[in-house]
Amino acid sequence: MDFDDTPDEAAYRARVRDLLAEHAADLVHLDAGEEAADPREQEQALRRTQRVLADAGLVGVAWAAEHGGQAGSLAQQAIVGQELARARVPSLINHIGIGMCGPTVIAHGTPEQHEKYLARLLRAEDVWCQLFSEPASGSDLAALRTTAVRDGEDWVVNGQKVWTTLAHVSDFGILLTRTDPDRPKHGGLTMFVVDMHAPGVTVRPLRQMGGQSDFNEVFFDDVRIPDSERLGEPGEGWRVALTTLLNERVAVGGGGNDLGLSIESLARLAGEKLPGLPAERQVLARQAVGRAAVAALANRYTGYRRLTAISQGGLPGPEASAGKLAGTAAAKLVADAGVRLLGDDAVFAAAPGDGSGEDGAGRWQRNQAWLPGIAIAGGTDEVLRNIIGERVLGLPPEPREDKHRPFNASGSTR
């Protein structure tokens, strides 16, 4: 692999930098882990930032032109991500819509759904979330209990979802439900687009140990969804969900992207803090930084290879699971090394939006507290190891006695 930009990529990178400089006054600038004092104002500013970037051609870079994208390469998409981080522009508020929901609508939606949703999604006029996990099913997504019952031209939904990122600011979501409990648990599932402002939808934010409330629990009480909002055929929801999950694992670490603070940020912090540490602690800190650097750079460059394969017509496969697993492990090493470098200052967390330097105290602690949740998103580490063992290494699958039994006879409904 050539790690340097090709001449075309270098020209594209220069163009992206020029565009970001041109629109700098209209963009939010926050360091990783930093939050504004007023969450509502931050939400509106992040929506505005995505609209500005979309109008500049920097959102949906690898999406097809017919879906509102730029028909660019995944290498160009990676360059945009790098340059946004360099300019201290935070992750797009609609990153779940762009990385997970949008590809699912493209793959399984109708032309009418494409026209209705995709352009607004790219400009953050509508923010999206993914409604999969439930309190009773944990990592076993196929054991979900939220029901959708057909009633004329509508489906009536009842149930609960949890750990739904951005549900509190979302306008729409993709919702996986059980429509036929007489089939085995992986069958009888159906996916819908749901209006998050519809009657009967209740969103309750969950406070995380890092202090923020990115996750939510969502309740559905007799929520009516028109059949026209179905994604895929009834009973084919698991196949539709796999599209979402595979794209999610690429988006969450599987594409080689940094999760939280970058290795470059860690290097800057090390240059600042290492000289002031006692000699015996310097040795341990240098080892921690070295391990983190090796893991983070290996994940980044392996991710580029994965993106290259996808850009040449491939689809995300089990290798995305390996990438997501490696990405979260590398991010933890980076965050842990950063906190180690802070020394005694690690016990003091700066307040959100305190204006401290780019790698100031507080960001590292918040990232360290945030990362355990990423080890669950898109499949827990244990689930991903099972996928790698079975689909990559060819090991015998784990016994699943309920895989072929009707869901309502498997004991899962108790």
C-alpha cells in the first residue's frame, strides 16, 4: 500500500482544505470530547454545520449522485474526514443517518422513499437514529420483542428500545420489529422507517458516566406506521438489518477512523507532558504511548485497505467486524495512554466548553469514559469474535438451540 496521497488525492485534499477555510465562519469548531454549554444551541449549530458542508459537496462524498451524493471514492471520503478533524470540525450530527440508516434506505427502500428522505438526511434537515437494541435481548438482536401488527394500511407498534444514540434529537429512525412470532427468531422480523415525532413515541435520555446523554430509551405505545414506510418485505427484516449492521461496523472503527482523540493528539500531549513526569513513570508512559500508536496506526491503514476494496465494488463483510473490534481496542489504548500522561491531573475533569487547549484536561477523561459504550455499539466484542471465528476462521458455530424453533415456542417471549 502507498500511504501517500496520489496526485489526484493531493489535489482533492487541497480543495477540501480551501473549502473548509472558506466556510470556517459558518462551521462549529470543537475538539474531540468537547461539548458546548447549551446542548440545544449545539444541536442547531451542528445541523447548520452539516448543511454548510453538504452544500460545499463534503457530505455523502461516496454516495451515488442519484441519491444526492458526490459519486466520489471512499479514499476521498476518508480525506474529508481527516481534514474535518484537522480543522476541529466535530463529527457530523447525522453520522448515523449517513453511515447506517441512509445505506439501508438506499438498499431496501422504494424510489419514493429515496426521494422523500435522502437529500434531507444529507443536509441534516432530518436527523436519524437506529432503533435495534432492547432491554431483554441484549446482544441477541434477533430475540427482540417489539411487535408490529398489521391493521389495514398501517402497522401498530408496541415495545421498547434502548441505547438508541441521538434519539433525543432525531426526526426519523429505522425500526426493527417482530411481525410474525410463529417463525424462528431470525424470521418474522420487519423493518420500518418511523417518525420519531409520531403520537405514542416517547424518548427518555440516559445519563452516561462521562456526563453526556447520547443514548436514550424509546417507548412505542400503539404507534401507527403506514405500510408505505416498510423497508423490504414483511418477514425479511433480518436481511435488511444486516445491511445496517455491516455498514455500522465500517462506520464505527471498521473503516480505520479514529474513535475519540487521534494518535496525533496523543503525540502532542506526550510531547507536552512526558518531560515533566518522574523518570520511573516516563518509562511506563512511553510504553503506553508506543502501544497505542502501533495499534491506532495499524487500524487506520488496515481500514484504508478495507475502504479501497469496498470502493472497487465490494460489500462490507466479516472483515468489518475485525476492523471494528481492532478499532475500539486501539481507541481504548489511546485514551488510556492520554490519561496516564496527565498524571495527577487525571483526577480533575475540565468542564465541557471550558476553553482549555486542544488536548486539555477533561477531553481524555471523557473519551475514556465514553469508549466502553462503543465496545457495545454495532455488536459487542464477544459477538464480533464469534463472527470472526465462524465466518473468517471457519470454526464450528456456537450451539443455538432456539435458532430454528418458532419464536413464541422458544421461551424468548417470557
